[in-house]
Amino acid sequence: MMIEERIKKIFSLTKKDIDTIIVKNSNLNPSFFYLTGLPREFYEGAIAVAWKDGSVDVIVSRIEQTKKSELLFHTVKNLEETKKLLKQLAKDANCIGFDGAHTTVSDYRVMRRIIEKKRFYDVGREILKARLIKSKDEIEKIKRACRIVSKVADEIVDILKESVTEREVADEIVYRLRRYGARREAFETIVAFGRNSAIPHYLHGEKRLKKDEIVLVDFGAVVDGYVSDISRTFVYGRASERQKKMYEVVLKAQKMAVESIKEGMVFESLHKKVQRCIDKTEFRGRFIHSTGHTIGIEVHDGFGISTGCKERFSSGMTFTVEPGIYIPELGGVRIEDDIVIENGKAKVLTTASKVFEV
């Protein structure tokens, strides 16, 4: 029933009279997972054909596992069988929807050649809009992913020691994510020591940890196809007065942001409030990214809490709040938590401690 409801929701959001939506699982297409519930790490090259009544035909190769479900599987031996079946399934359709955000130019051209004399319409935006509001089942999976990263984040203080490398800490984080139940890390784990922490999307290298340096970590877990995303910042040793001030400002900005979120509030408005909060301090201009982003099937699940985004907060949305301050000669501070809107109010899902000096 969950898949059926998702598909009907997408069709209800489309402005055109779409007869079917066709999505191929190329490059781990998140829309394929959303339309079928099948793990996109497998079923490479499989094709989902979704209909207005919420039903889905799935064309798969013989090597894939199929099981009894609400999906109708069609097993094919080769490319010619795939083309013939796809053409047959779409023969009565006049207008076909596709996901322009994740369909390659090559796949689009092939589809146009196979299904001739039909109109095509990009429903990528509608799929993202449908994904924006999560079901109870989706939220529960995100909550489980949040519990895992919170547990790991609380253990990082035990991993840090003088001369440990960024890579060693990252490897240990990934190990613990999987040990506690994650299918995999949600993205390449960020571990940054000292000045490296002033680069928001620095990954990790061979730098060794020194006393009194900033340690910034940013990582996530995948549980049943849904993600979490958390950032914490520490000082290994004793923090300087400026480091303490950076942390206090970021923590205050994040607390203010979470308390400000209300159903109906525009994403851009929240970002501007956080920007003003930081800019009225000595760290004006040092907050250089968005306040957060929606999460779900993807880490950046369609929308950013940033200037220009007119989406509004509403119940069922899951997203991050992650203000930061970055000073090249000193390092950076970022504090990130995952949030859900429930009954019109923001609820923090990541519960890891926010201790600074370790």
C-alpha cells in the first residue's frame, strides 16, 4: 500500500495528463527506489513503469531476486527483450513521465527511440515534492538511522588520541556505523583536524591530531534506504578563548533556529534568521553555507534551507539544521542535527552530546 500511495501522490502533483512514469535504475537512481521500494544498490539497469492506479511493472534481468510483492516483475534475458516489453507496456500511453534529474541523456534518447510518437514530460520536480513529506514508516527508518549516528558520535571522544590520523578516525566511525546496524555510510565521512576544519566539505587525509586542535566530524548512516546526517565539533585538549567563542555562537544560532521553526515558515526565512544571528557577532561573513537541507532517501533530498528557497515547513518533513563558522587560520565549527516536524513542531532526532573540550 505504501508504494501505491506514493505513486498516486506523484500523479496528483503533475500538471500534465501523464499516463505512466518510466524510471530506469541507472547510477543508483533514488527515484527508482522511491517508486518500487527495491534497494537501488542492486537491480542495476532495471526499469520501473508506474501507473495512475498506483501499480508498478518492473523489468529486471534474470540475475535479480524477485519475490511476491505488490510489484509486477517481468524477467528478461537481454536488451532486445527489454525493448520489446517496454514498448508493449507503453503502447496505450500518450504522455510519459520521466525523472529529468536522474535520467541520463543516453537513457532518455534510447527511451524515445523505443517508445515512438509519444509525448514525454519531466516529472522530476513532482517526485521530489512527493518525497518531501515522509510517511510514518519513512520517519521511523530515519529515526533508526539517527539513533545509530548519535551512538557513534558519543563514542568519538574515546577514539581521539594524540597522533591519530583523520583517516583512522573516519575508518573507525564507518566501522561503528555498520556494527550498530547501518547498511552503509550515507556519504564519505568527514574528519577534519585543525585548519582543515575550516573547509566545510573537506573529507579526511593523513594529518595527525595535535593537542588543542579542533576536530570536526560529519557523517551519516543508511537504514533501509533512508539516511541520517550529523556533525559535531570538539577541541582535543584545552580550547582557546576564540575557539570557545566560535562554538558558543554556533550553538546559540542552532538552538535559536530549532526553536524558531514553525509549520508554514519559509525555508529562506529560517536561513536569514541564522545568518543575522551569526553576522551580529565578530564572526560576520564566516557562515558560508546553507542552514540545512532536507533528508530522506538522499542526504540532500531535494531542497536546501537557504536563500531563495520558498518551500515551507510542514508536518512530515525531515531536515538538518547545521550552522557553522569557518576561519582559515584557526579552523571551523559546525553543529548539525536532524529534525522532523511532528504535530506542527520541530523535534530533534539526533541526541548526541555537544561537549566541546575532550
